[in-house]
Amino acid sequence: MVPTTLSYAVRFVANMDEAIRFHEQQLGLKLRFRTAEWSEFETGTTTLALHLASKANPPGTSHVGFRIPDVDAFCRQAMHHGCMVVKQPAEMHGMRIARLVDPDGGEFTVSSGGA
């Protein structure tokens, strides 16, 4: 098994301004940057991001992403063990990323490369 680290958690929100205000004022987090659809907070080695909700990702749901050394090898091994790969490994945002589904039907991503 390859070493895996949690690299980010995404919270899907209905209202970006309200969500940022909550995370800053109630949780004391420092905003790293914001856009209309995506914002990130300083939280140490794992990034907490907010993303506008959609039909596929309703408000209050979450998504996690893991950093691994080799996305392609991880996906081959995961499929061998019955995990479903819903988006094959591809270059995106300066790294190699794939999307999979866990046994409970929750989607997660794995990535390697990049900064």
C-alpha cells in the first residue's frame, strides 16, 4: 500500500459570503483567497476549501482529496480491489488527478505532482 495524506477538504455552500464570514468569525480561520465559486482558508497542511453548491453537490455536503505518490498505480490497485474509478487519471491544475467512489458511494479524489 502506498502512503496517503489528506490534502484537502471541500465544503459545498449555498452562499459564499455567508460561509466565509462564518469560517472567519466563528471558527477563527484566516482566508487565503476567494473567488465567486471557490475560496480557501489557512489550516495547516490540509486545505479547507469552500465551493458553491450545485445539484450534484448540495449545500452542506463535503468532498475530500488525498495526495499519493502515483495516481495511476493507485487507481489500478483500487480497481483490482473493487473500487470504482469515475474519472481516470488526467493532468489538471499542474498535477495528476483521478476521481473514485468509496464503498459508501462517496466520491473522493487522489492527486500527485504539483507543488
